[in-house]
Amino acid sequence: MDNIESMLGCCLNFIPLRITFPESRTAWTVRDLMNHVQNQYIRALPHDHVELREIFEHSTDWPAETPLNFIVQHQNIEFSYKLPLRKSVGDSNGGESDDDLLDVEFSRFARFKSLDEIWVFTEPHPDRLEVQICGNSRVLPQKKATDMLDKLCKIIEAFAANPEMKLEDIIL
């Protein structure tokens, strides 16, 4: 389907969220920052159907064609699951088993082409948080991506270990 990536509605959408930071980090803890981000996200939810360019045009002083250079996607849905639809059309004996259900699998990288932007993907698992950094090698060389990923993982670990830590105490 042409332009399916721009379809909005009853499907998987990117919800844009621009995080604003306090002028002074001295008073804020990790928990304060996480609460602030969550509150900004909640305030943005009623507008998740609005096109990004429309947001730029009506809600910012940015030009509508402003590129996004850094994108963080927290993938909090299962990539594969059983969809409660029968595989075949026809008479049913009234009871559905797992064999009758349609297997569905999403791909994070369907039609993924990082041109000028850097993407950070996080995905929770029962025993870990998977973190990936992706970018075109002319924008983000492998060595720089590896260093960035190492620093990001250290920050995430520090946040998880001590949510009362002051933001100013974070050492990169």
C-alpha cells in the first residue's frame, strides 16, 4: 500500500514527544525526570493522531520541514503473538484451538532506512532491557555508535540502581 507509513489511526503510531529539561539540573533527581517525562507523555496522548509536520506548523516555532535528527523508540508491544482470527474461512466446530489462530509477527525494521537521523530502540524483556542504536555510517560511525551505546547503557543502569540520584551527579 502506497504511503502506509503515514497512515494514522488504529495501527502502530509514533507518538512524538519532545522532552523539556529544567534550567537547573541541581534540584532534580532521576525520579523527578522520569515523572516529568511521563507527565509530558500523558499530556501528548490526546494528540497522537496529529501528523508530525502539523505539530511543527501549529505548536512550535520550527519550520514544518524541520528534520528529526535523534529519535528514541521504546518498543513496548510483543513482536509476535496469536491473533484471534481463524486461519481459514469455513465452518467452525464452535471451539477454537491455538492451531486455528493466526500467527502475527511485527518487524521493528520493516522498511527501516536511517538516512540522516540516529535511532535509539529499547525493548523490555523479562530478564533485560534491549538497547540498540542505529544510524547511517556517514552520520554515525561504528566506533561512535558503540561508545554512545556504552554510555547510554551505563546511564540506564545508574537510573535503575538509584532513582533518587541527582541529575547533576551523573558522570558520563
